[in-house]
Amino acid sequence: MDDELNVHYLGHNIQNELIGLLTHQIRSEIIEKIKQAKYYSIILDCTPDISHQEQMSIIVRYVDVNLNYNTVAVELSFLGFLIVDDTTSKGLFDVTLEELKSLGLNVNNMCGQGYDNGSNMKGKH
């Protein structure tokens, strides 16, 4: 009986699938909260990863009104990393706009923007 087969759900493929499912669910709930709040602002920051690929983190700030508990709180939610090939202001804008559209967020409801280390986002003077 040395050739006995042991089945378990601890392999890296299963773990990655579970993490992916949890990520999708949490992200969906965050997006619903943002849509309920209607207005939101974004905070963006670019940095290269270990393979020198430029990536931009996107964080959304919104007001979470919980009617069940009669609470109101300003929330900051990390939505993920976006791969950036063009770090000009137009390139960052295009990536951001595409991500907001894919999340189903109306760009007209964005009421603020923040950039960390965004020297290319500042004005000419």
C-alpha cells in the first residue's frame, strides 16, 4: 500500500484559485459600496516591481453609509495594481480611465484625484 493516493486541497493551483475567488468577491463588494456612495476620489502611485515593470496602484476613497447600523465612514479601498507601459500623464490617464470603465465606475462622479510622486502630473510651471 505504499502507492496510496492522498488527495488534499493545499496545492498551489487550488490556493491561487481560492485567492482569486476571494479577490473577485471582495472587489465586487467594494465596487458596490462605491456605486452606492456615487461620488469618489482616486489616489494613484506608480512604482516598478522586481522585474522593473512599471505598475500603478489604485486606491479609491468614498463615503460608506451603512443604514443597518446607522454609521457613516470615509473608506479607502485598494483596488489593485495596473500595468503601465507609458508613464506620461496621457498614458497614466488612459490606463486609469480604462480601469474605471472596466469596474463600471462613472468617471463623471470622480470628485478628486491624488498622485504620489507624480512629477509628470504637475503643471508646466
